[in-house]
Amino acid sequence: MVNLTSFNYLVPALFLNRTKPAAETLSLLTARIQDNLGNLSTGGTQLLGKVKSGTLRSEPGFAPSFTAQVLYGTDYLTSDPTDGISRPELSCTVVPDDGSTPFLMRATGIQFPDPRLAEVVATNTSTGIALPYGSVYSGMSECLPPFNFPVFVAVADQKVWVPTFYGGDADYANLQNSIFVGSETVSDSAVPGQFYVGLKISKVFSTNTSVTIGHEFP
């Protein structure tokens, strides 16, 4: 048995979620159903997800410590023509509650598809579906309206986001000077054509080792 060394580790950093009304206990990012913007010359499909509102807050112990509102968000994600894998491209303006300068958040990544996820984000109905963080699904492909293209279920599911940050005050420089990865949850809402997304975001650190080239494996 080979004992491999992990050269990176994750520390909880941020939580992107929906603006929470006072009477609610659940809070997630609010988005609208995805629009189909047509086919790409490469054979894929261009989709558009619209963010209505949300909150970005730091996890306990992460610097900077803040809470901010997410505004003006769009996700120009693409769907691959053969396997249905989607690649998000989120851009949104983040406005800190402390009055600091707003900054830009972008997020790319990869999402292996699942029919239940497509049913939540692509239909104008309330389905009651909720997909937890790190879900793994397997099965066959099927076509779901309104896109009329096959949605495949990945045997080894992977939904990983890579957020990056631009601008803002000096107190928020750690956001620009760090590498983050995020895990996603998606939940339907009681409002037709609207769903909720949550991202638990961790900062990536390198593990200190004594390993050099030629000594990576035992």
C-alpha cells in the first residue's frame, strides 16, 4: 500500500447564500431559471442564469471578517454537446455592509449534470427538489424542457467552483491574493421560476513538506 502525501489543504473561508428575510432560518443565493441563448459554434449550448440577490459572508476566523450583499449577478454558463457537463462563469458585484468599496466576484468551475438539477434550474415550476453539498448521482440521460438537449447523469459526480475577487478596499486584499474552491448546493423555492444556490468556499493552502523532485512517492 502506497501512502501518498497531500500537498494542499483547505480552510473554510466564505459562505455565499441568499439574502435572509427576518422570519426565515434558511438562507441561500436567489437565482432565476436559466435562459437558453442558443448553440455555440463548437457544438455546445450557451445558457444564462440571473442572480436576483444574495449575501457573501466570511466564515469564523477568516480575515477579512465581513458581510456583504451580492448584486448585479449573471452566470453565462455553457453546456458541453456530448456529455452535458456545464461550466459556470459567474460575475457579480459585492457591496460590503461596512460601507467599503464594492468589489467584483467571478466564479468558474465544472458541474457534472443531474436530471434533478436540470429540473430545478430549467423549469418554471416548483419541484421541491433539494441537492445537498457534494452530491453523487448515477443513471441514464434524458431530455428535459425547455432546452430539448440530453442531460446526462455522471457516475462520478463533481461540482466544483473556483471563485476569484477583484478590486475593493485594502482591507479586502486577502480575497484577491488567495486561491479558493467552492462546493455547491441547489434547492428549489416556492416561487416558480426561482431557485436557491449556496456555495461553501474554502481557501487553498500549500502543505509544508520536505519533499523535493524525485522523492514525491515513497
